Amino acid sequence: MEATSPFERSPSSEWLLKQQDDSDTCSDSHSTDGKRQILLLNLPSATPTSTSSSSSTLTTLLSSSSSSSTPTNTLSLSRSTPPPTTRAKKKRKGLSLSLRRSTSPRSSRAAISTPPLPLYRPSIPSARGPSLLSLPLELLLTILAACTPHDLLVLRLVCGHLATAAHQDFLWRTKMDEAMRYYAHRKSSRENETLWALYWDCRRLHSNWVGGRYSSSVLGGYYAPVKHVKLATDVLLSSGDGSIQIWKRGGENDFEPNKSVVVSPAVKCFDYNNGFLFYPSDNNWNTMKVYDVKNDCHVAEWDASAHQGSIDVVHVHDESSLITGACDAILWDIETKTALLTLQPQRRGTVNSIQRHDNTIALSHKGKKVRMYDVRSGNRLLTLTGHSHLIHSVQWDGDVVATCSKDQTIRIWDPRMNFNCRAVLKGHTGSVHAIQLDSWRLLSGSVDKTVRAWDLRGSTPTNYATISTSEPVLSLAADSEKLVVGSFILKAYDFRVQPHRRKTLLNTIFLNLKQFFCLDSDIFEFSG
């Protein structure tokens, strides 16, 4: 039977290296509390052959190299036992390797003088090896494409190489889908604007809508209520006292009065499409006129007296056709000025809202229902019911139909599910007079002096922003940057303001980092 060496290390045992004097701490150990520190020493195990061979191996490793007359580091082999003069806690019995300074060898225990053994340190990859910054730009961009926008914002502070990579349009093309879903009307307003800046600009706009950060200005006051407002990329149009006011966008004050179109006897309705203004005029509002806004002249007009009653609403579908509504509704060809389709009048009320999508026309009379008609045959397809009071407006955009009513609610209908009511939006405390539908976003204005923004994505629409106004809201128009509200005054809200900067320690650190790395002044402008 082979003898087992007392120095053999079993798989479950460990060598312990004790540091007993804080003043002689090794360079690779770190002690902050002045107490003993124990380091795990993972030594490779060896299969012993005999007791003598193990003893010789240990003697070879721990060879004497110093005399006992001077203080030296001694390596003593003993069982860990507590000092006799102190109350020691119970320790696990076992072999320990103690490294301490002594002035003379202990007579009771075998002591062997030896130089200090090198401490075991796990292998750490060298920082001088290949790094992320040494990769080609194409490979680096592929890796950074998995980062979130906020991660890329932080990486801009690391070094100039990562800052250059984080601004590449390759990283932001896929992320622009997320930004553009917020505001599809947002376009580049600066020359050579990068996708990086455009993305964070859209996020900042959305944050301002949610947080209610804006600047406002009154564009004008009127005796008659402003019931119609249209906002385009280049102009703003609103009904005034006997005229249609046209404001030019892009000036020093954002909206500059440009011209006005006098309508006799008063403005009842109008619509705007691709630079042309369509409105009824004359005594009974039975003459349709077309006005070229850019060239400041009328280009067409025709007799629309085929209607039963005066025209109350105009809807331009495209450049070739429009629909007018009185007690009945007529589809007109703009080029030939002839009626293509006439929808029979209802028993009560006149048409107050018209929408067309493909080959379907949606009409709301001054009642509680919305009727759908087929353009090709003129037959009624179905009727939408659900509102308990007068419907003020109908909007149709893609797969969403929205209606607002005097019953203080907005209803969302799904054309893909046979126009079933998908949701009823509640929150207003007054009659809802105006709505605007832009894909995922719905804006609603009420006489309770609020404009609410609704997110229609998901199964349950949510009210993510509420803008308080000084007057009851009778009409509204908006894009990603502006909101124009009409009542007895015309008021514009601008959401391009910068967020308020709180003077905090974190903001001070960011400013110092920008100065140190010589970065742009708007690096943290788009924190969104």
C-alpha cells in the first residue's frame, strides 16, 4: 500500500497564503482595513510516489537562502491554531502556509528561510492587444449597429474615432424608422443635416409634446369664430372676417401675413391642395372658385347650383376631383367642371364633414351617424352608429377612421374589420369640435380649452399629451413642429424649444467633457 504524502493537495483542498503583518504587504495584494488578508492559491496537483519523494520536492522548492541573524521572511509549516493569549474563533483545521517576519527561528517548529514566493495572479488579457478602435470602420459600424441610440450618444464621448463612427448615416437609417413614426412631416431644416441630428431632433420634438414645452404667439383676433384652419409646409390658411387669411411660413416670426382672399358674403368653408385654394362664394355659396396662391390669381370657377341648398363643406381628394356637400353631396371633375356623382340628400340635416379614401366616401350629416358610399355605383355601403350626439368631424387616414362628437368622445373605427368601433377615447369635458389624424397620432380640440394628443398604436390608444389653451378650440391644424388653434383668436404653438437646463452636478460634468474633447455645443441637446 502506497504511503500518502502529507503535502499532497486533494481536489477539494486549497493552499492559503496569509498576510499577518499589514506593514509588509506584498505589491500585488491590496488591504484597506488593516486586517489579515487570505488569497486563494491554486497550485497544480501532483500525484505523489512516496513520502520521501514529496519531502524532497518541498525541500527543493523551499530552499534556504538567508541567515537567521537578520530579520527575514520565514515560511513555517504548521496547523492554524489561535494565539494562546487571545480568545480566538474556531477555525477549520488544516494545513496553512504562513508568511511572517521573525527575528529568530522558532525552536518548537521547523522553520526554513526562503525568499518570498511570487503571488499567483490570474491571467488578464493585455490592454495593448487588439481593441475595438483598431477595427476597420465597416466592421466597427456593423458592431455599433446593435447599440441603442442612447448608447451611441455616450460613445461619442469616448474618443474622436468612435465619435466619427457614431455619426455615420449607416447606423441611423434603421433607427430613422423609429424617429419618423413620431413625426412623418418633420423634414431637414438645415443644410447638410445628418441623420444623427434629424433623429434626435424628432425625439426632442416628441419629448416637448409630452412635457408641454412650447412657445406661443397670437396671430390675430376676429369678430367671427375661426372655424377652418389649414397648415401646409409653406403656408397657413385660416378663415377670418369675410376673407381667407394666408400666412407665409419660414420668416423671422415663423408666420408672416402674406395676403388675404376676400370671400363674399362670408367664409363658409374652404380646402387647400398643392398650392390651390378651393372655396364657395357668391350670394348662396353656389359658385366654386379656384385660387392660385403662388401666382395670386383665380384660375377657375364654375356654377354649382345643382346642389340642394348652399355648400357647407369642400373636400379635395386629389388634383383632378373634389367633393362638395350641402343637403346632398356631389363629386366634381375639376378639369371639366362637371358632376361625376350625386349622392341623394338625407331627410334631416346638411353635410358637415366629408372624407374620401380610394373608392369609398364617408359623409356625416348634422346627426349621430356616418354613412359610407361607393364612388363607382353611388350605393350606400354601411352606416356607422355609436355616438349619442351630433358628429362634428370625420377623418380617414389609411386603416383608421376617427369621428368626434358633441357627446365629448372620439371613436376609432377599423376599415379592416368591417368598420367596427375599435376604441372610444374619453378625456374631454366638453364638445369635441375638431380632430386631425396623422397615421399613428390623433389630435382633438374641445370647447373645454384643451388639445389632446392620442397615440393610436397598440390595442388601447393612450393620451400622451395635453395642451391647455386660453379659448375654446373650434378648429386646429398641426404638424410635428407647430400647432395652430382657432377660436375667436388664431394662436400658434411652437414645439421646437430647447428643454430647460437645470444646473446640476451632472450637467457641469457634461459641459466639462464637451470642452475637454472639443465636441459640438449641442451634443446633449437631443437628450429627448
